[in-house]
Amino acid sequence: MHADVDAFLAHLQVERRMSVHTLDAYRRDLGALVDWTGAQARGDLRGLQGDDIRAFVAAGHRGGLSPKSLQRRLSACRSFYQWLLKHGHIVANPAAGVRGPKAPRNLPQVLDVDEATQLVEVPVDAPLGLRDRALLELFYSSGLRLSELVALRWRDLDLDAGLVTVLGKGSRQRSVPVGSHARKALADWRADSGGTAQTPVFPGRGGGPITARAVQLRLRVLAQRQGLFKRVHPHLLRHSFASHVLESSGDLRGVQELLGHADIATTQIYTHLDFQHLAKVYDAAHPRAKRKA
């Protein structure tokens, strides 16, 4: 591809330990930069200026790339040139001051409180009913990520104290409260399954942890059985948890801690969800807020 790009990708793989998917994305985006530079006869990558990077992004836009794809491409350029700058190969990062197109913000869907209650209260006398109730109650009660839930072992749960300890992104450990309904459902499931401290809370076939895919498929089936015809997936329960807690408490920092977000900016999307709810209430109730159809 290009000696500098190859060296940068090796750095990401060996020193930064980035995933195969992330490396592939960097390879595609920087490969596009190499191809564009050659086609435009702009010289070597080290000689590009800010206007060149803007022209590269504009070419992608004309080629039909989405704002999100262009932002990712620009981010790859920034990281690449920052690495060159750090190693003294260039004197300034040409991508540092370049802004990409603004992507529309897609707010996550959520279940309202009634829908969430309808979903988690699956019949416990159905096949796997105790397990399904415990799984759904814990998801909604504690706002866990799917990866955190499938990795749980009984030693991670303290049902007396109402706490679950999980290892989240970046190997950051956190303890999250478990609500009373979830505690009861988990206690019933443990008594029925005979789980021990070392065994998975939700075992799959063969006794190992249930797979993430199995949970996704099960949630889809359970949602339909409970009369919910939204696209119900594990992260929808996490979004619903965060939205409902923020709506009741107004404590954004607390929600950040519960979700295990490293940056509060990630959590702030739920303030937009809460505002949407307030705007609907206002539009429906205020005599001077009726919008024209």
C-alpha cells in the first residue's frame, strides 16, 4: 500500500492491539487516501496539506459516501498523521483542522415503562420461564451490556446486598444495583438450576455461558410472545434502563456510572431522549403549543 501506512497499521495491531475489524476499517480508509493521492498526482502522503485532506473528503462526498463514513475516513487520517507527527516525519497534522460533514443524530429507541414491564413479566411456568424472567429482569434492572450479561457467574452476584459486579469495556470493573424483582427472579432461577459460585448464571448448551446470539434470538421470540412488535434487542433494554432512570432522577452523572461510560458525552444522548418526552407532553398539554399539521 504505502510504507508509512503499513508501518502505522503494524503499530495499531501490535502496540494498540486493535481488533481485526478496526484494522480493516483503517486499511480501507487510508488505502482510499493513497489511491486518491496517486490519482490526483498530489505527491507523497507526507507532503499533503489541509486543503488536500478537504479535497479528499469532498471527493468521497461526491462519490456518495455517507457523513458517518466520511467522518470515519477523516478520523483515520487524523490518527495516521498524528502518528507521523509524533515520530518526527512531518511538522504539522494536515487533517487536524479539517471538519467532516455533520451526520444526523440517530437517537436510540426505547420501551416505555409499561412496555418494559410487559416484556419482563414472562410466565415462569413456561419452558425456560424462570431463566427468561431472570435474564430479562436483570437486563432491565441493571442496564448491563450483552457481553457483560453472558459472562456473568453466580460469584458476581450478591443477591443479599442487591449488587452485580461486571467487567465492562476497557476492563473497567463496576458494581451495579439489582432491583428487588430481579433479585427474586434470580433467586428462583438459581434454586431451580442448581447454580454454584463458579457456574454461569445463564448457561448454554454444554454448560458454558450462553452465547450472545442465543440471547438476541430469545429476546426477539419473547417480545413477540408478550405482544410487543417493536424490534426488541439487548441494547434496547439498556437504553430503556438509562432513559427511565434519568427521567426519574435527573442525575446524568449517576447514569454514566451505572452504564459504565468512560465519557459523559456518551451518556448525554439520553438527555435528548428525555427532552423528546418533555416536548411531547408540552405539545399535547399547552394551549399555545399546538403545531400545525
